[in-house]
Amino acid sequence: MCAAVLLALQAVWAGVGHAMQHYPSAWGHYDVCKSQVYTEDGLSWDYMACQPEATDMTKYVKVAVDPPNITCGDPPETYCALENPYMCNNECDASTTELAHPPSLMFDFEGRNPTTFWQSTSWKKYPKPLQANITLSWNKTIELTDDIVLTFESGRPEQMVLEKSLDYGRTWQPYQFYATDCLDAFTMEPKTVHELTQQTMLNIICTEDYSRGYVWKYDKTVRFEIKDRFALFAGPRLHNMASLYGQLDTTKNLRDFFTITDLRIKLLRPATGTTMVDENNLSRYFYAISDIKVQGRCKCNLHANSCIFNEHKLTCECEHNTTGPDCGRCKKNYQGRAWNGGSYLPIPKGTANICCECNGHSNRCSYIELLNTVICVSCKHNTRGHHCQLCKLGYYRNASAQLHDENVCVECNCNPFGSDGDHCNSTGFCKCKAGATGTKCQECLPGYLWSSGCKSRVCDNMMLRCQNGGVCHGNLRCQCPAGFSGLLCEKPRCAGEPGGCDEGSISGHANPIGHCCLGPLLSLALLVCALLPRARLDAEL
Ligand SMILES: *[C@@H]1O[C@H](CO)[C@@H](O)[C@H](O)[C@H]1NC(C)=O
Ligand SMILES: *[C@@H]1O[C@H](CO)[C@@H](O)[C@H](O)[C@H]1NC(C)=O
Ligand SMILES: *[C@@H]1O[C@H](CO)[C@@H](O)[C@H](O)[C@H]1NC(C)=O
Ligand SMILES: *[C@@H]1O[C@H](CO)[C@@H](O)[C@H](O)[C@H]1NC(C)=O
Ligand SMILES: *[C@@H]1O[C@H](CO)[C@@H](O)[C@H](O)[C@H]1NC(C)=O
Ligand SMILES: *[C@@H]1O[C@H](CO)[C@@H](O)[C@H](O)[C@H]1NC(C)=O
Ligand SMILES: *[C@@H]1O[C@H](CO)[C@@H](O)[C@H](O)[C@H]1NC(C)=O
């Protein structure tokens, strides 16, 4: 993506001619997946966690009502008002548009007068239960961002269950139970969302808040409280979203709680208004829903900031080299690193966790026009290379770590004195200077002594004695008396000049002051020196 998009954008931005930076306008928006930055390495991309904007998800929903003949109008029926059995002006006839109440009216524009609504048949078969399932399917994982709100036009049901599926309708879990009497209907203690805590947030409760006896024109709504649950982490007015995001990042159960592919409203018992059902006028009892609100966003695992509806289907427009309906895997050839969802943290840009070939050591890549290639920049964890696939100089590859492991490169840690520069081979062995040994060149070979590195052993009190009265210092140096020099003080100094040499004196016999010269006949001279014990020289004097 990087290269292709970049090329396109370069063309567009050619006229701008200077650095452009895109940043989220405020923290927590996560509305930008990448931005272009200029670094010392040149033009490069900075990748961020991103998600599509929250929106009205009912625009993309498929609805099914079961059983199919539960929708009113075939045959036509006349209904009376629940609160007034003499007010019977509600007609349903599926064969005329004006009098039909199909499921689609739950999702149409509200604000019309009179309101439009889906309506069930009446409870003609009382006492057989009047039940209906309304199933909303997206065929896409959705993250809820606001309360689910159902508006009932003829009293709220006395019993209902809101269920969710996370696997396209294969399995279902209850989201919340609703009843006028939770104990009686579901043998559950009634609770309200306000009794939940961070610890009990995932508990499924039965609430009596939305089923109380019919109060005319009031309390038409039944809610599933998303925001109150968010507030358990983000505080009263959701002022601390960072805390919520942090929890969502780290707690899969919490994330999954707000994630759905389908919703099902199981209507189990309609509003009756009174304690007794009026068996003489069952036309008063039915379900009528004028509106269903579901706010949310496509779940794209923080790898896309837009989600398109194409051919009746929602799909994330995946970035960061991810793919799949939810950006749930790495694109082919971008699997150098295991797929990971993006992360909301750190605020405000989060972590993109891109599937690039930087092996997880960089979130940035840069297009190098000259090479027509994209390379990773700012490789972390002591890596280097176009894909952060190599270890920096002074580090070696940890054989027991995966390439994307943070510990992949281990410091050579070569001893600065014993080694020949801070680099090592692939098993961590440093290159040693003469005399040094050990993995890090921290030890000396026999015959060498440590002194800011390995120095060869010069003198001792056994085999390598300093001669001519010299004193051995730390086995490294003979301190010679005046008149002698050489590693072991074995050389009498030349007469005229220190270190100077009279070529002519190498003539076969020693002169009185002990001339000893090194020159072309080096070996001979050394021999002479070694074989002339001081005592003999003295005697000749
Ligand atoms: C993704 O893949 C494209 C090629 O398909 C590549 O040019 C780009 O650098 C990759 N990285 C990101 C983060 O998009
Ligand atoms: C709906 O259809 C089923 C059979 O499919 C039938 O048993 C039931 O009585 C019908 N209900 C209504 C209200 O027509
Ligand atoms: C509603 O769905 C449940 C669960 O699948 C099923 O058992 C029940 O029969 C359905 N009810 C109706 C009225 O279709
Ligand atoms: C759901 O989406 C998948 C692709 O993501 C598609 O193959 C399938 O046909 C869709 N199912 C329905 C019922 O639309
Ligand atoms: C009962 O329902 C019928 C229609 O089914 C209606 O005509 C009648 O007025 C209603 N009211 C009473 C009190 O019977
Ligand atoms: C090598 O990597 C493994 C796995 O991450 C890690 O446990 C180990 O500490 C690493 N070795 C070194 C020397 O860092
Ligand atoms: C690294 O150097 C050590 C010491 O010279 C040697 O024993 C080892 O085989 C080398 N490892 C490799 C992979 O070359």
C-alpha cells in the first residue's frame, strides 16, 4: 500500500512542495491510518491505529421477522388502543401501502406524523403466547458505540430478551432481559445498569426499567445501555476515554462484549396495561415498533478508517497491509510478523501494528525513489536493514528468538581492550586482538597478562628473569639499571649514543666498554649479548 498510495499522493502533492503533516485533530479520534512525515531519512510514513467513524448502522442491516406471518395485515385487522378499548382506529392491511406495517418501517426516517411502524398481529390466540423474533444481521462484525434504543408505539413488551451473536447467527447469547417482573418471567433478580461495577460489567442482567405498565405516550423506549457501561471505565461524561481504551486494548472479553454481528429481539409477551388480559377484546394486544437505533462502527481491528457498503455488504478498507472483512489478517507476503490488531495506546495515536516487512521493529517505511522500493526506517530493537531483518553492528542474532522478537539482537559486548572492534560472529564471539581469548575477548592466552588488554608476559622470577640487576614490574616490564636495555635488560647500551650503534665494532672481539650492536647481523649480535654474562665482562675490565 505504502508505495502505491505514496506515489499517487506525491503526484497530488507535487504542487504543494513542502512538508505536509496529517495528525488526528484531537486525541482519541483514530481517524487517520497514516501520515506522511519528513525525517532525516527523507519522506516516510508514520502509521497509526485507526477506525471508521461511528454511524447509524441500521442503514446497512438486514432484518428478518419470525414467524413470517407474525406481521399484521394478512388478513387485514383492526386494532383498539391498549389504554382505550373503544378507540379502534388502527387498521392494518398488508395489501395497501398506506395501511401496511412491514418490518422496514422500523428503520425509516422518524419524525413523520403519524409515525410509521412495524406491527404484529394481535393476540388473537390468547392464552397461547404471542411471540416474535426480530433479527438484525449485518454479516459483518460491528462495534457498538451508543445505546441500542427500541421505540414501541403501543406499550413496551412485558417480557422480552435482547440477544446478540458474534458469529453471524450461529450461536446467540443474551444481552439483557426485560420484564415487568424479572423473577416471575426469568427467575432473575431485577437489576439496573447503575448497579453494575467494573467487575460485574459483563454480567447479564434482567431489568424492570423499561417494561413498567403502560404510561400513555411516555416511556416508549427500551434501551440497552452502552454508554452507562462505557462510563464504568471512562467516568460520568466519558471524560476519560483513555482509561476505557486502555481496558478495551487489554481485555478481550470487554471488547467482545460490545461487538456483534447480529442482534435479536425476542418479544415474549406484549404490553397488557392491566394485571388481567381482557379476553373479550384481544385486539388491544400486539407489538408495534416505530424505530430501532443501533449506533456503531465496522470492526476493522484498528487497521482501517473507512468501511464501505458495496453490493449489500460492509467491508473495511484495510490499511497497514492487512486484509479480510475485518482486516483480520496480514496480506500475502506481508506476514513476516504475526498479525496483530492495532492498539489504542499510547494515546493519542495508538499503535498501528502494521503487517509490513519490518518484522515488527518499525512502524515506518519510506519510499526510496531511486531504488523504487519501500524500506523500513527507524528500525528499533537494535535491528537494521531494509526490513529490519539484520542486527546493528555490535549486536548478533539471538538464535532462540524469532525475527520479530524484541530480543532478536543481542549486544556483542566485546571487551573494548581485548577485542578488535565491537563486532562479533553469529554466535556472539568477538574478534580478539593477539593474546586475548574468550567469547568477549576478556581473557588472556597463556603467556599473556591482562593489563588494559592482553600483554605478553615479559619477566618473572623463574624462567624469564630480568638480567643485569633489572627489576621485574608486574611481569610486564624489566626496569633496567643504567647501562642496560632490552626486554630483559640483557643489552649493554652502546657507548656513544643511547640506541646508536657503531657498525665497525662488530668485528669479533668485545671492546672494553662492552659495545654491543644490532644491525644487519642481528642474530649474531643477539647471540653475543646473550652469551656474554656480566661477570665475564667485569673480569675483562
Ligand atoms: C503494504 O504493501 C504495499 C504493497 O502492496 C507496500 O508498498 C507498502 O509499503 C506496505 N506497507 C504498508 C504499511 O502499507
Ligand atoms: C402463521 O403460520 C403458522 C404456520 O406456518 C401457523 O401455524 C400460524 O397459525 C400462523 N399464524 C398466524 C397469525 O396466521
Ligand atoms: C425465536 O428464536 C428462538 C431461538 O432461536 C427460537 O427458539 C424461537 O422459536 C423463535 N421464536 C419465534 C417466534 O420464531
Ligand atoms: C456474508 O459475507 C460473506 C463475505 O464476507 C459472503 O460470502 C456471504 O455470502 C454473505 N452472506 C450473506 C447472507 O449475505
Ligand atoms: C373490541 O374489539 C372490537 C374489534 O375487534 C371493537 O369493535 C370493539 O369496539 C372493541 N371494544 C370493546 C369494548 O368491545
Ligand atoms: C533470546 O531470545 C529469547 C526469546 O525472546 C530470550 O528469552 C532470551 O533472553 C534472549 N537471549 C538473550 C541473550 O537476550
Ligand atoms: C564464532 O566464532 C567462534 C570462535 O571463533 C567459533 O567457535 C564459532 O563456530 C563461530 N560461529 C560461527 C557461526 O561462525
